[in-house]
Amino acid sequence: MDAIITFLNPETLIPLAIQVLIALAILIVGLWIAKKVKNLIIKAGTKSPQLDETLFKFFGSIARYVIMAFVFIAVLGRFGVETTSIVAMMGAASLAVGLALQGAMSNMAAGVMLMIFRPYKTGDFVEVAGVFGNVEEIELFTTILQTFDNQQIIIPNGKIWGEKIVNHSHHPVRGVDMKFNIAYEDNIDTARAVIEKVLAAHPHVKSDPAPFIEVESLSERSVEILVRPFTDGANYFDVTYSLPEQIKKALGAAGMATPYPQTRIIMSKD
């Protein structure tokens, strides 16, 4: 009863009410500042197409939580709570979480680097970590690919960053290398004319830059011709998988059969 009377005493109640109001004001202003800072960081990421919006959303969220943590400590301080121990506990907890999540933090750091340097973007065809596919989404911890057989592959960013990254969509025009063998008895100029005719008839092969058609090597059984037509990146796979058959049929129709290994057995009677 004495405690209730003491609590309701104006000399005790008024200072407490002032502290509550101050703490509430700190909380409201702190939350407003945290939200404002987050929005400013996100807005900064939308000003340039070279900046990744996902990365700035992450930085904005981190800034918001850091500000809210300081606001929470300031509010507790208004009620006489010793905040030094709380800060020490938060630091120790952060260290423990960081050690426990070393793999995740490594993936996050790699994700940040991928979003800053942007070796590829959503919609690109890439080869990363030994996987080839279309980039569906770049997240902070993982990159999601869709393969040509319609599988979804989720790759940790730590497996990607620091390794070879092949971006097949980076340049708008791509060269497509393919090789064909003709016999030594066949005429090289005739074979080149046949191949040029097939390339000229293909709707996705560019005339500028002109296709490259030259003898690359002379093997034991055949003459190897390197053919490199150029096409728009969007038509790369159509050219890759349609031209070899067309050129093979055209060379065959011109009387040029592809040489193949033969084994000759000679039997002698002593």
C-alpha cells in the first residue's frame, strides 16, 4: 500500500511521466529517422541503371536496424538501465552469430560483390560454377538459374565469386564456332562456296561482320574447316543447333562425304 501511495505521489509520478514522454519522443523520432534513412538509401540505388536495387534495399534495411538498435538503447537509458552492458552483449552476440554463420556471411559478401560489379544481370545466359543457364534472380546469398531442360538451379554466391564467370549475353553480337571435315580429294574452294551459300540463306546469320570460313588444320584423314558465323545474342542457340545439320546436308549433296576412321586389315599367308 505504501508503495502504491509513493508511486502515485506527484513528486514521483511527474518525473516518471516526463521520462516516459521523452522516451516515447525518442522512439517516434528514431523510427522516423530509421525509415527515412532506409528510403534515402533505396532511392539512391534507383538513380542509375548501373546500380543494383536489391543491394541498396539490403543496405537500407541494415541501416534501419542499426538506427533502431541505438534508439532502443537510448530509450532504455532514459529509465536508468545500464546500457554499457547491453552494448557489450550485442557485440558479443553479433560476434557469435558471425562465427556460426561464416558460410552464409561468405555468400552474402560474394552477393554484395556481384551486385556491385555486376558481371551478369537477370535474363543473361551465363556459365557459373560449372552450370550453364538463364539467370532468373540474383539474391544476396544465392543466384538462381534456369537450365535448358527447365530445371531450377540455386547456386550459393560464394561458389560463383572468385571463379570463372562466362556471360554469353554480354555482347550483342556473338560468333558461333563449328568445324567440318572434308576429304583431301575434295575441293576446298567448292566446300567454302557450299558453306557460304548455307550461311547466306540462314535468317539469323549476319553478313556484317562477315562469316569466317578457313582451313584450320590438316589431320591424317581429312581437312578441317573452321566456320564462324556471327549472329545476335538472342539467336545464338538457334544458329548453334541448326547450322551444323544444314551444312552437313549441303556438303553431302555436293558430293563431299565426311571422312571417318577406317580400319584396314591385311592378312598374309606365309
